[in-house]
Amino acid sequence: MLSRDFLTLEGVGREELREVISLARTHADGRLSHPLDGKTVCLAFFESSTRTAVSFDLAARRCGADVISLSEKGSSISKGESLIDTVVTLDRLGADALVLRHPAAGASMLAARHTEAAVINAGDGCGQHPTQALLDLYALSEAVGGFDELEGRRVAIAGDILHSRVARSVIPAFRAAGMDLAIVAPLTLLPQEADAWGVPILDSVDGALEWGADVVYLLRLQNERMNGRSPRVPSVGEYARFYGVARRHLRDGLLVMHPGPVNRGVEIAGDVVLDGASLVPGQVAAGIAVRSAVLTLATGATHEVAA
Ligand code: ASP
């Protein structure tokens, strides 16, 4: 549930989503000036990130917060300090919000038990990535004319579902927004829990278009989470033919999404990434407004501004 902490979107409700999306719109329109004045936001990224780290940083600064950035290299994590001790340290130094990216699923939940600061999960292993799904909803609702217009849209989520924290946040969030979902993936890239999601499982992007997809949401092949194991797909070229989007798939009204970073030519053909059908640049741009909204909600700052 969305609360002071933003840890997971499992069980999120439609009205909670609407609240974040409309607050993000308020931020995008510049109608909240420095809601985080006097607050301290700590960005602790213990796994690589470009979009999420930069947009959280910009969001926090534009909202007027003091920002502390921490990565594994250069922090005492590299000396062997535990996550809990790190979190307690940041808490005692006065963090109001802790934005945490970590390679272990569940790390944010653990952190939240050891601090008074609001914890925002910025991606935990194969667990959850709530702010990604929120910004996806924002970008998509902007593209279709508003949050209520999402209802009934058909979204096919294609690719490496097994390793994707994005999928685990997007699925409950898109569902709660009233969209119909299908999954497109080879069996080797499906988690065991996929059956319990109760959505059709399709075997190609062509199949998704026959199913009537309005949106194809591609997920990256996460090679860094497959290390040391036998390959999950026999050939990347063959994978791209069945599970990637090429120009030949584009048709009137079809939207293509991807959380980035894109393996060009694998999930999305190089000439489609920045095509008019692609929401990828819009997803990136949505990051600042949506993360500003999340930071203000998490720290309770909106209520202080409204008062
Ligand atoms: N940027 C997203 C994440 O951090 C998706 C990806 O890496 O493929 O989960």
C-alpha cells in the first residue's frame, strides 16, 4: 500500500494512484513552490542507475530539499557496514526521506523497520520499483488524455518478466487503474507466480497485437541477473524476433513503452526507440514530476504547504 513509505505497489488502490498522478501534475505545472524546504532527502543508490537517480536528485533539489547522495563506492558499505547500520546512521543525521536502491529484494522493507524517515523504494533486486510504475501511469495518462482514459486499455507486458521489479510494480498498478493486461514471454523468463496473476500469457508481440494490445510495454533482458547460469534464451536474435518490437509492428494508435535502459535492437528496434509511437522519452520526462509528488507525499510536505 502507498503510505508514508513507498515500498511496493502490491495492493495499491485506484484512488491512491489518482492522488499521486494529480499531485505530479501540480508539480509539473509549477504550482507547488519548494514544498521540501527544510527537509533532508538521502539518495542511497547501491546499484547502478541513470534515470531514477538523476530524476530523484532533480526532484528533491527543485522541491527545495537538502540532498545527500550515497553510493556503495565511497560509503562505509564498502568497508562492510551493514544496511541496517547505514540506515540508522542516516536516520540519526536527520534524513526525512531515504530513497534506496539495492540489489537485494526486500532491502527497502528492512530499511523501513529501522528508521523514522520515509523510505522510498527506488528498485530492490527483482522485488519492486514503485516510482517507475507511477511515472509510467503518469506518462500514459498524459498520452491518452487523462487518468480516467486508462480504463479498459489493453497493455501487453513483454520480455524478461522473471527478473523484472518493474513488472512486479506495473502489473498491480496498471490493473488498479483499470487496464487489461497480458504477458508476452518465453517460459524461461516467467516467474512461478505468473499463473497467479490470472492474465493471458502470449508467445509473441504478433500474438499481443492479435489480442488487441493498445500498448506494448517492453522489459529489458537483465543479463546482469543471469550471470553464471545457463542462458535463458538460446539466441538473442531469435528472442528479438518474437519478443521485440520492430517497425513492422507499428500501427495506428499503438504505443510502445520501456522503462530503460533499452537494449536497442533487442527489445525495441533502433529506429522505433524515438519514433512518435514511443513513450520512452515521455516516461523519462515524467520522472521528475512523479518523484517530486512521491517525495512530498512521503515526507508529509504537501499537507504542510496546504495548511
Ligand atoms: N531501470 C529499470 C530498473 O531499474 C529497468 C531495467 O533496469 O531494466 O529496474
